[in-house]
Amino acid sequence: MGDKENGFAERDDQHSESSIDKVDPGKPAYLTWQRKVNSTGKAVVEFNLTLKEVIHMAPIGIRLWRHQREETAKGREITIDPFTKRARSSSHGVPLGGMGGGSIGRSLKGEFQRWQLLPKTCEEDPVLADQFSVFVSRTNGEKYSSVLCPRNPDVKGNNASGIGSWDWNLKGDKSTYHALFPRAWSIYEGEPDPALKIVCRQISPIIPHNYKESSFPVSVFTFTLYNSGSTAANTTLLFTWANSIGGLSEFSGQHVNSRAKVKDGVHSVLLHHKTATGKSPVTFAIAAEQTDGIHVSECPCFVISGDSKGISAKDMWNEIKQHGSFDGLNSAETSLPSEQGSSIGAAVAASVTVPPDGVRTVTFSLAWDSPEIIMGGKTYYRRYTKFYGTHGNAAANIAHDAILEHHNWESQIEAWQRPILEDKRLPEWYPVTLFNELYYLNSGSTIWTDGSPPVHSLVSIGGRKFSLDKSSLGVKNIIDAPQQNDTAVDILGRMTTILEQIHMPVASNSAFGPNLLQEGEENIGQFLYLEGVEYHMWNTYDVHFYSSFALVMLFPKLELSIQRDFAAAVMMHDPSKMSVLCDGKLVQRKVLGAVPHDIGIHDPWFEVNAYNVYNTDRWKDLNPKFVLQIYRDVVATGDKKFAEAVWPSVYVAMAYMEQFDRDGDGMIENEGFPDQTYDTWSVTGVSAYCGGLWLAALQAASALAREVGDKGSEDYFWCKFQKAKVVYEKLWNGSYFNYDNSGQSASASIQADQLAGQCGSQLIIQLICRYTGACGLMPIVDQDKAQSALEKVYNYNVLKVKNGKLGAVNGMLPDGTVDMTTLQSREIWSGVTYAVAATMIQEDMLDMAFHTAGGVHAAAWSEEGLGYSFQTPEAWTTTGEFRSLAYMRPLAIWAMQWALSRPNKVLNRETRAEVDQVSLLRDEAGFARVAQLLKLPPEEAASRSILQVVYDYTCKRMV
């Protein structure tokens, strides 16, 4: 298959709308994920710690509890909160909206849930008034009406005037939900009218290589009605929406609804939601298209519950049931503000007559507009505001444009997905899971800014003096002066200008990647996504290493944006103190040369490293992963300007790691604590995981140096790679690479992820071959060793656990038992399993790869599985208990697609010129001087708590 057929990022790829065929919205895609609408799913079960793990983690748990109390007192949440109970569901479906503008989940039953419209806020429970409903009246007197969702137990039947009075007649046993992100189809077969088939196709504009519509906060719902009866079906479809952003927000009061101006036949109602102090308001638009034969009417406001004035939910329902429209309502254009404790909603109805054996389509849309993101006392604007403005009045326009343009979106999505769906080499589960795992690009609390520097509030100014006098604002004020007489715009313009000037020195010491853009490069904005819905850290880099394959293949400009942020962060030094939970010590938040664990949470880009379990400045995988990904992205995009801009950061990141080569043999050593992504699994000395990543990074740094014309660094890193490779190969025990060389009891553990470095380097080699047919890189281990290690992983980590039906367990002992050293050694990580499968594909072990990855599908996505669909967790145990639902790493399935898209070219390995030894010594000396300046001070001997002493003693007794 060609690159585009595999979903690979093509350089300067553009879609030609003129060549795109229109797609029938009433027909689901060739392959989909399917469930009955009345499916209850399996109750998900959270993990429990063993006694040994409880003892081991007790000191951290106590400090975490104290940390939570301290942060709560400051009005802030902690990054990982195991103390708060969360609502759980196993009925999630394809979420709504583009990327970075907020997300609303939707269940397979039709409920709107998992509300993530504000940063770091996730309200899991559905808002039950948000529904589609259908009313059918036939000329023979038959009448049918129902909400198109099975009754939720929380809908009380004795609610005389509220939604409990609606007709909840859908059983769902004859109706099927189909999902293929970013589309979904709900097919109601003869429910509620036995002779009327209803298909609702839901679509959101997430389109590869599209950086405009993909940012829009909108979804379109097209209903296709098939009448198999002998009489005409007079049908009304009703879309109801509560003025709520999830949780209890609908009851906070002062919410207002209004009717929008009709444009091009699109009728809209606006719901203006007033959020809590310090949060951006949200405006919803629900809309329907009026065309020939379709009549649209609106109810701008009805009362769901409480004492607000207006028509009740029951009376609104009966109006449609009796008359088929809202034409008889005498509704005000704008409602009164809702009372506190009351809930209000709005409705749009579309009426159409479907003749016998006829087909009709009706289109609705849902949009929302919340242009501001407020974090750390700073205000950012979302990406979509570049096209719709920042005034918060764009919801109706977004809903309108979506109705008119969604056919083009669907054609582009179909052109992207169809070749993969029809590839007969692939098992049927794979392409469906491949696309559906992309849900996280929407549901990972993603934020996509317009790329402009933030606007600071007065709170962040401190004691600095300033004036808003026009004379003090200089030339910039004259250039930016508003043309119309708008006092608010004038004042805001003055404030923005002066605050930018005040904060310019601060902004320069931040991870603000747009500062690295070169002349002529587009500022595509900055992109954030959480490590997990339950793990609140933006762009966690050790995990992004796995998930980034989705971005570099589908949205490569966003991947480069993230990389610029981290390149800027490498050059940051933040000496402010933070307490780490592992021992309670104070450490510097971020030191020069270290790649941060994450880009922050409360004040992203300005206060990085929200993670505080360990001091990640001493982690051994972050810097190599940064260098490896940078080079991959340079090759994938061909962006030479990007390479030149980030090269200094790559050099510094490599120099920083020199201090962890204790014996000068070229290989870094782990320090006896969990100093890598497996952050409960300690590792000592040379390790398969970090050592392999380091080897791959040395090669990548050498190759990148060649790209930017730094011959000295190219030779130095290459020679260092050759030296380190000899050390790494000592981990080979004849069939796989040992976990580490410490000689401890777990050193011989069979780690599923032992070839992470091999995977990274091989995927880059494949990419270079794709474009050039020649490569100066080499695998970090020989093919026979790679295949032997993978066979060991397959036979032990995969097949010895439920015959491969759960994925690859992280650690297995040579005797065939699960490594119980720690929580993470006994877990199965979905993203790691996908990555292992990608490595197998690279090594021509295709059947083994799909069987390995098929275990994740069986556990997470199959009907007989554990109930993790559209919320794939970081991990589950061999007994089916999850940890951290809705997680970033499972996007690593796109590494498999990367591996599958390799070309059929023969790789010609380039010969290297002989290295000039005099030049090499000079470059080595220069590198050593930089490395010496970046060296951390020696750590003091850790003082052990009583609990830690008890743990050590207990562990010895347990072994």
C-alpha cells in the first residue's frame, strides 16, 4: 500500500474537495465497532494493591494525602488523586467535537456524558434532558413517540412536569450502535414505529492534515428515515438541550437562552451558560436545517425543573406530540435568567413527511463556543477563534457552517479510512480499533490554542507599576488601534499591550515553543492533552513517546508544535523548590538540560513538571526519548528549519545525560529507583529499556547533526554509539535482554518493553528508507537477537496469561510466572502491548504481532472483554482490574500502522567516512565542558522513614 493509503503523513498534503465523492450518511462504514443500544456492558473494576505493595507505597501515600490537603487549601487539585471516587460507565461511544475546543462524550445508548468543556474538568454523568426524540403520526391513525434512548434509572417516572413525563418507550433490543471514530451510527430498526427505520449518523470534523475544521467544537447529526409502511409517516424529530456543562452546573442560575437569526434555512437556539467565577462562559447552539419538505421550529426555553418561569418540559413535549411543531408557542426571543436551583433547556424540532417506501434526511448540529482558556492567571484563546473570533458569539455560525459543510468532512474522512478498512492483510478488529483509539485526541481534555502569547491578568502582575495612558503604549498601540468606537476593545487592547511588555522577560524563560518558529513557518498553535483523564499532567513526555505516532502520522504540525515546546523547556532552568513524594525532599522544579516529565498543569509552559512522585530530572528515559522523537519528526516532515531550531536543545539534552555514565563506557546507568516511565519498578545499572533508548538516541543525535551540518557532533555521537553498543550487548543472556545488570532477583525478568530503543530506531530507519532508499542508521541489536527476544516475550509475557487474551504483561520471570516485584511489573499496559506489536511487525513477525495486540482488543474492546471501550486504561492486571481509565499511551496502536506502512524498497546502508581523530578529540572536549556545566550536585544519602524500614524487612521475609 502507498503512504496515503496507510494514513501516513504526506508532506504538504492537501485534500481536493472537487475529487471527493459524497458519502451516504445512512450507511455505516464497511467495518465498525457494534453494540445493541440496550447493552448494559460490564462493570469495570479498579485495581487493588497487594500487601507488599501497600507497605512499599505507604510513605508515598501518606505524603500524597498531605499534599492533597495542602493543594485543596490553595484551591488547586493534585495531579493524581486516588482518594476521590469517580463515576464509572462501560457504555461510552464516539465523543463529540473537534480537537482542543472542549469535548462532550456520547454513550452507545445516546446519552451525552463525560463533559470536558473547561480545562481539567471532567463530569462523567449524563445530562438526561439532552436527547433526540421522534414522533410519528400515520394517516391510518397510528401514532408513536419516544425518546431515542432507553430510560435511565435516574429519570424518575413520578416527575409530573419534568423529563420523567416524556415517553421513554425505546427498548433498544432491535437497535444497534456502530462506531468508527470520528463517526457513529445509531440504527433504530422499527423502534418506536415498526415500519420506520431511523439511522442517526453523528460526525465530528477530525480530519488528518486539516488544521482548520479539525479544531471546530461542533458535531452534526444526520437522520435518515426509511418508511417501509403502506402509509405516509408524518415524522417530527426533536433535539432537546439543557443549559448545562455537566454536573450540577445547570442549577447555578443566571443562565439565558435565546433564538438566533435564521440563515440559509438553518434555525438555531442559543444557550448562554454562565460559569463559576474565573472560568470562561460557554454558549451552545442547537440547530436544524429547513429545506424543501422539512419544517423547523424552535422552543427557546422550557423549564426542566425548579421555579424558573416558562413552559414546562412536559408541556413542551406535549406541544410536539399534539401539533408536530412549536409554531403555536408564543415564545419570547430571549428567556429570563434562570433561577438558582432551577434548570432550563431549549429545543429544536424538524418535521417531515416520509411517503410509503420513501427516504428522507434531516440534519441537526450542536456547537459550543468558549473561546478563552484560563490557566495560571493567564488567558489563552483556542485555535478555532482564528476563524470565528474571540468574542464568544460564534456558536450559531459554527453550527450553521457545520450543517452546510459536513458532507465535505465525511468525504475526506471516508477517503482516509476506506483503504485501511479494505486492506485484506489486516484482521477485522485492527482497523476498527486503530481508528477508535483516536477518541483520545478529543477526549483527553485536549486544548489547542491559537499560538499567541497569553494575556495576563492583574493577579499575575505583582507590585510592578504601569499605566494605560495611550501615550505610553508607543507605535504598537497606533498600529493596533480599533477602527470603530468600542471602549471595551480599546481598553483590552491597551491592557494586552502593557501586560505583554511587563511579562516579556518571564515569557522568555518558559516552554513557549512558538518562539522557536523560523521565518516563513506557520504558527499552528500549541497543543495540550492530559496523560489521562485521571492523571492530570499536560503532555506527559515519557508517555507521549508512545502516543506521538498518531500525531506525527495524522497531524504532524501539531507534533512539531509539542516538540518545540519541549525543546524550549530543555533550555529552561527553574530553581523554585518542589517537594517529591518518594522521600519528602525539596528539589528544584526543573534544571537546565533535563527534558521535563510534563509541560505542567496549573500554569502550563511556565511551570513545568507537575509530576512530583520522583525527581524526574534524574530520569533516564526522558532525554533519549526527546532526541529520538525529534529526529523521527525531522525525517517524517522534512522540516529542515525545525531541525536547525531545535538542534541546540538536542545537543544540551545529550550533554545532560553524560553525568549518568558513571564509568565512562558510553552507556548510562540507572540509579536504583524507578527512574523511567515504569515509576514503581526500580532498575539499577545498565538496563534493557533505558540502555536501548540511549543507544537509539546516540544514533539519532549523530544523524540529526548531519542534517544541520555539524560534522564534529555527527562523528562524536556515532563513535559514542559504537562504544555504548558493546556494553549494551552484555545484557544478552542467549534468548533475551536482561531487565538490568544489577544481579538482583528481578534482573532476569523478561520485560515486554525491552526493545523500546530498537523499535524507535527501526521505525526511523523505515522512514528514511521510505523517502531516500538509503540510511546511515543501523538497528541497535541484530535481527536474530531482536526476533529471539520478541519470541520470548510472546511465549511468556503474552501466551502464559489467558493464552494471549489480555495483552503482554510487563514482566515475567524465567520460570513462567508473573513478576510480582511491583505493581507495574505485574500489570499489562495497553500502549506498551501495541508498541511491542509494532516492533514485531518491524521484525517480520506479523501473525505474532496481531495476536499480541489482539489481546488488548479482546480485553478492552470486545463484547466479552472488560468494558474499556472508548476509555482504554493505562493498565489492567491479569485478573482484569484496571488502573487509570482513558489514558494517552494506547494511541501507540498507530506505531503499528507506521510499521505496516513500510515501503518495499531495498535499504542501501550508507558508508561513513573515516573519522578525523584530532577533530574527534576536540569535539569530545567541547562536549565534556558543556556536560560538566550541566551536572547535578551529588544527592545526599536518603534518610529512610520507619515505614520504609518496615517495608524493607517485610519484603525480605516475603521473598
